[in-house]
Amino acid sequence: MKLYNTLTRTVEEFKTHTPNKVTMYTCGPTVYNFAHIGNLRTYIMEDALERALRYVGYGVKRVMNITDIGHLSDDADSGEDKMLLGAKREHKSVKELAAFYTDAFFKDCAALNIKRPDVVAPATEEVAEFIRVISALEEKGFAYKAGGNVYFDTSKVKQYHTFFNFKEDDLEVGVREGVEEDENKRNKNDFVLWFTKSKFEDQALKWDSPWGVGYPGWHIECSCIAMKHLGECLDLHCGGIDNVFPHHTNEIAQSEAYLGHPWCGHWFHVLHLNTAGGKMSKSSGGFLTLSKLTEAGFSPMEYRFFCLLSHYRNTLVYSEDTFQNAANAFRKLKARALALGTDGEKDEAAMQPFRASFKEALESDLNTSQAITCVYDVLKSALSAAAKRALLEEFDGVLCLDLLKEEKKQSALSAEEIEAAIAARAAAKKAKNYAEADRIRAELAAQGIKLKDSPSGTSYTIE
Ligand code: AMP
Ligand code: ZN
């Protein structure tokens, strides 16, 4: 598998510590609002990567955090606490807010055929681990206390700017206009490991610690969760491109300071989804969600297809037109796939070159758009219908576009409404009110819902 590595800034042969086994870590969502379709682009491409790795023969163990502790928008302790703001906005507790949006996130993932990671770790459940690692960093001389907080001392690591050869002055932290410098910091890029004093006096979730009652900083959670569940050597770390600095840079600094050896060999970053107006962002409001797309008559698979059509290392620009074109193409593609019969032989020798091309596309820095071209190549080939169907089924194990899945017929009534009508009919029958029972049956039939009675109850089909 050849994959671009942000660390070396080249496409290189992907290597793992244990042959054929990948430890994979993904930065998860901050659960103070719905994921927008930009966030979902990142998760779709990471899912495609995981499935591609499995397809080419790796076993994958994947871990994701859920940021359910106040997430500051920058390191200067002058940003906004997104969880607290969200809780106030929605008159919920921070816990309720996190539970609601975690659930909403995984519902979106399920609708988009994004596999749930093997381990999903909410930050609030890992605080003991954060405290243990911060204490170790303090013992090793990589952390200092100032103004009630514990900071990571970036001047103590051999190489801080791992991803880029930026000069210190090029880094933006603390120098953005309007953002006041945190006077407690010894070096501009130092960051908070543990807060006991921040401007958020009414912080909802606090824990006791050797440094006083407080809460962890932004970066420590991913390092700790990754090391706890995947060990001291990580093969693959993923996230959106905005995570490169400072988040992933700080993750590397603190993890390697703690471990005393290199930590993660390969960094995979997905470029952003932008609108014509610029980057889509959760905190700016006015963003598109998956539900807004489905309300507008699109299916989640159409969005997945739209994402897979472009390479993860290109910025993807969303517009109504480009998305509509992708959706139209997807509908045609799916109709062609569904129209395939089952006739003919599955000639393995004839199928093999198509499989090889598909694998090659995935192994060429996850070229998903080329992989989709392979689907079209199969459809227009001279292979038998049975062979085409078998190949499409196999490819769809990676693309996960439900190409061969018949859509369930939709009824104007929801499943709950149908069940309620069936229950009302059963009650009418029990009360020997057969006229009412027949009326309900006829009413459902008029909506295309056919009832079938059996000793174990009543089932229905939609026609
Ligand atoms: P957040 O929930 O804000 O922590 O973001 C979740 C993931 O989405 C992170 O990996 C971000 O890097 C990524 N992300 C944020 N904005 C975008 C965007 N406009 N396009 C693609 N990915 C994004
Ligand atoms: Zn992270």
C-alpha cells in the first residue's frame, strides 16, 4: 500500500510494526453540535482507508476518541469552551449534550456506512489515564506549573516542529490578532496539560488531581487514548488537515516525551470540504448536515459517492450543482448495477484483471475515484452478468455504496404509524368490531400496505 505521509511529505510504502496488522487511531468528534458534511468527509475517507487496508490483507484495530470535555478553540486559554456554550444554548447539561450529539454522530455514520471503530473512548472516561501521563511528564521534566495550570514545555523536546520546517515565528499560536497571550507560558508554543484556573470558572466537569480540581487540556486526550488502547507504537494516525498544527504536533511532542522513543510512523490527513464561501466550520453555524441533505431528497449514499469521487488530498468544493451531478451519476450507476441479472459463468481468469486494477487503485495512495472507475469498467466489460455482479459485490465491500441493495419501498406512513394502525385493528377485532377492523385494513391497503395475519401476529408488506 502506497500512502502519503504528512510526516515525510511523500507517498511512501505504508509500514506497520507487526506484519499485516495495523494499529489505527482517529481523532473523533467534539460533541457539542451535529457533525457537518465537512467533518463527515473526513470520516468517510478514513473509513475508506480502513476498508482498503482490510481488502489488501491487513488486520486493523481502530480507536477513536469522543471529545466530551470542554474543547477550547485555541491554546491561549482565551478561546471559547464549545461544550459549555452548546449546553447553555440548548438548556442541557454538558453530559446530556455530549450523549445527544454522540448518538447523532453515530447515526450519521451508520447512514453513511462508516464502520464503528473497534474502540470508542469518550474523554470523560479516561481522565485517570490523563492524570497518570501528565504526572509522568512532570516527573521527566517536560511539564511545569504556572498560574494554577500545568503546561507542556516545548523547549525540552529535541524537535518540536515535526511536520513542517517552520521557523518558530511562522507558527501562529498566540500571535493571532485579538488573541491575548497566556502569560504563564514560558515558550510561545507551550500548551496546557491540566487546567485548574481558566477563565471558565463555571466549567461543568471537573476532576480532582495532584494539581488541584480542574480538567485536562485539549491535546492530551488523543495521546493517552491512543497509547492506552493501541500500545507504545502506533502505525497510523488520522484526522482532518486542520489537526496538523497544533493538535497533532502537540500529540507527537507529549507522546514521544512520555515514551522516550518515536511514536507514530504514518500520519494521514484529509483535506477540507469547502463551500464557495470558504471552509465549513462547526463553530461558525450555518453549516450543512447530513439530515439537511436527506431532507432535500438526497440519500446518504449519494454523499458518500460524492466524497469518494475525489482524492482525499484535494480540497473538495461543495456546491449544489457539483453535488447534484454526483447524485445523478450515482442514481444511474446504481440502476445499472441493480439491472444486472445472474446469468452466465463466473470466469475467474477473466475477472482477475478487474480485481487487480481495483486493488492497484486503492494501493495508489487510496485513489477512490480510480476505484469507482473500476466499477464502471466492470459494468461495460464483456463479462457475464454473474461475474459482474460478483465483482461489484466485492468492490462494494470497500466502497460501501450499497450498489446492489434494493431500496426499501417507502410508504407515506412511518413504521410507527403502521404499527399503531395494526394494533388498533387487533383491538377492534378483539372487541368484535369487525367493521372497524376491516376499515383499518382497507385504509392501509389504500396506502399500498398489505397485511398478513398469522398465529404469531400481523405482518405487512409495502407495495
Ligand atoms: P471536530 O468535531 O471539530 O473536532 O472535527 C472532527 C473532524 O473533522 C476533525 O478530524 C477535523 O479535522 C475535521 N474537519 C473539520 N472541518 C472540516 C472540513 N471543513 N472538511 C473536512 N474535515 C473537517
Ligand atoms: Zn486528536
